[in-house]
Amino acid sequence: MDYTSSQVESIVRKILGELGESAPARKSNGAIPKTGKVAMLTATKKIEVKEFAIPELQDDDILVKVEGCGVCGTDVHEWKGDPFGIIPVTLGHEGTGEIIALGKNIKFDTAGKPIKVGDKVVTSVISCGECHICRNHPANTNLCDKQGVFGLIPHDDKNPFTGWFSTHLLIRGKSATYFVVNDLDLQERMLLELACVCVHALKRAQSTGLINFNSKVLIQGLGPVGLVMCSVLRAAGVNHIIAIDGTPKRLEMAKKLGVKSVISFKDVSSLEERVRMVKQLANGVGVDFAFQCTGAPMAAKDIYEYIRRGGGLCEMGFFVNNGEYSVNPHFAMCNKEINLVGSWDYSADDYPTTMAFLRQAREMNIPIKELITHTFPLDKLNEAMEVNVAQQGIKICYVPD
Ligand SMILES: NC(=O)c1ccc[n+]([C@@H]2O[C@H](COP(=O)([O-])OP(=O)(O)OC[C@H]3O[C@@H](n4cnc5c(N)ncnc54)[C@H](O)[C@@H]3O)[C@@H](O)[C@H]2O)c1
Ligand SMILES: [Zn+2]
Ligand SMILES: [Zn+2]
């Protein structure tokens, strides 16, 4: 078959177009704003709103208009005392928003889903790709020595939009991971990162073989982590959950999420009595498995008492160094043959599983969205931190005006 030169030209143009070669350097759904604002932590307990020019977009960049971001306990720690030594920094790693511009090289998200302007997106971890873990244990990138996230990157004038406490986030860098999540609403997307911590902890707990439909499970500590852990367990088919905390609102919330029995350590101040109550609820011997979600060394010490011989424990409550405790290893672990797992953060591959959990929670009417009790705009984030420190709500979020 013979082709005319104009037909050949049209075919070549089509193929190049499909390869992205003739695509514009960026795609956007309208004008990209010249500037954006960030809520920058400039000193301990001091967040200031600052305006910067949005950098020139490159071929591998994604520009996101921020729609919301959860305030994490880690943000509060950083606000209080800068344990990571990264001030000045724009915090916020539990964020989500809409893509407003896309570099021409970006065609798929980290899971291989097609990505386009207008999609809702969340970011996950940034691993280094070079440390022992990244090279030898790629399934455990949560343990990467230089693990990073958007929201904990020290300020750099070249790109000030690296944290979700801002009007825009610029996803830049080959190791960045991000996922399209169009079917989840804003509240679900703001809870996704927190839920991922718990989905990862469930995976660690399941490695002991002790989590099943018949397990009696204890959750110690009902902050956002403990409450989401209750929800994840419910969605995974665990129906016998016992929870301990001292705040009536948090205990009530646990019941709404489907927890069978709650105990207030304020009402029942004797450990011996609490252990007796837990045993009574758990076959007379103690729970099959327990999740430690308090961040309190004293609670971490007590938890062994609630667990039956041959049971298991997931220690997930110390993302920061809150101090030590001592136990008698004969009674606490060896003689009981405790199956102990730690749980640290999550890997990017926990994200698709977590999205599935959120869909499952919705289908089961687990009212996880009720965990969001307060929202604050960009210029009120100091207040958001104070409300968090005072434990006045449960999950506090930044949502732009
Ligand atoms: N493993 C991870 O990857 C990971 C990720 C994020 C956070 N965390 C950790 O999880 C912990 C909990 O986070 P959060 O945001 O829910 O914190 P939070 O402070 O809001 O909640 C902790 C809860 O524990 C309760 N508590 C304290 N002492 C207790 C006791 N003796 N018995 C029962 N309950 C008790 C408190 O009343 C509070 O409600 C933090 O310490 C954080 O470091 C871990
Ligand atoms: Zn977090
Ligand atoms: Zn690494």
C-alpha cells in the first residue's frame, strides 16, 4: 500500500503523540497560580503563613491544589520541640488534593493507575533506594534508613511547596510515591495515612497467626491511632474487641466503631482489677492479641498482664522516644511465650490495601469519618496544634477556607 507524504506525516504525528513526544511540557486545567501560601513552622510553637512563587514546572512534576490534611501527633511533636531538627519546615503529611498540572512524563501513579489533571491524589513515603533495606529488602521500605515524606522536608527556597499545610503541594523527585483516589471523599482521604499505619500494624499482627474471626483483641489507648486500629480490626472481621482509655468521649467513640467492651482506667484505677475484668471478657485467661497504642511507657509495661499464654502483642505506640519501662522477662514474655511484633510506619504498597479498607469500612457503615472533630484553616494552625495537645477533640484537620 502506498501512502502520501501528508498521510505519513499524520501517522508519525499520531505515534509521537501517543509516546508523549509532541505533548506540551505540562498539562493543566487552566491557569496555574503564580503564587501559593504555606504555613511554615519558623520556630517552636510558631507557624507563620508565607507566600512564595510557584516554581516553574518540570516534566516529572505534579502540582496539587491542597484540599485538606490531618494533623498528626508527629506534627505536634515537631511544633512543640523540633525533635527532628528541621525548622524551618512546612509540616503536614496526611494530605490530599486535586491535580492542577502534570509534567509530560507523568502518566501513571505508583500503583500503575493512569493519572490526569483533575484527579484526587495522596502522597506516600519517599525511600532512598540506596540503603541496605532498600537494596536488599524492597518489601520493607518502611524501614529505609532515610525514609522521608512530604511534610517533613526542611524548607528550601527552590521549592517551598513540600508540605501539605499549604495551598499547593509540588510533588517532585524520582522516589516520590503517590496514588490516585477519586472514589474516596475528602474526609476518607484525610484519614488515609493514619489508617495506613494501622493497616500495616494489622499485617504485622497477622504474621503471628493469632488474628482471626474468633480472636479476643485488646486495644490499649484510644487516640486517633487506637480508634482507627479498632476500625481496621472490625473491617477485618474481628468482633471481640476490648478497649482501654481514660477519656469518656474516646471510649464512647470506640463503642460507635463496634468495640464490644470498654474500660476506663480512670474509673478502674487498679491494674489488678482491670486485668481481672479483661480476663473475664476473654475466656477467663486474657486476650489472644493486644495492640499498644498509648505512647505511655507505664501502659506499655502493663499490657503484658492482659495477654493470655501463647498470645501476641503489637507494639505500635512509640513513634517518638517517650522513655523506658522495665518488666520481668520471665513472667511477661518467656513463660507466656508471647508473640511480639513491632510496627513502624508503612510502605507505599500498604496504600492500595488501605484504600480497600476505607471502602470496606464505608460498606460496613463503620463511622470512621466521625473521628474528625475539628477543622482549621491555614492561618489557624497554631490553634489546631493547641487543641491537639489539650486532647480536646479526636482527629484535627487542616481544611483551606
Ligand atoms: N507505629 C507507628 O508507625 C506510629 C505512627 C503514628 C503514631 N504512632 C504512635 O501512636 C501513639 C498514639 O498516637 P495517637 O495520635 O493516637 O495519640 P494520643 O495521645 O491522641 O492517644 C493516646 C491515648 O492513650 C491513652 N492512654 C494513656 N495512658 C493509658 C493507659 N495506661 N491505658 C490506656 N490508655 C492510655 C490516652 O488517654 C490517649 O487517649 C503515639 O505515641 C505515636 O507515637 C505510631
Ligand atoms: Zn501521620
Ligand atoms: Zn533506603
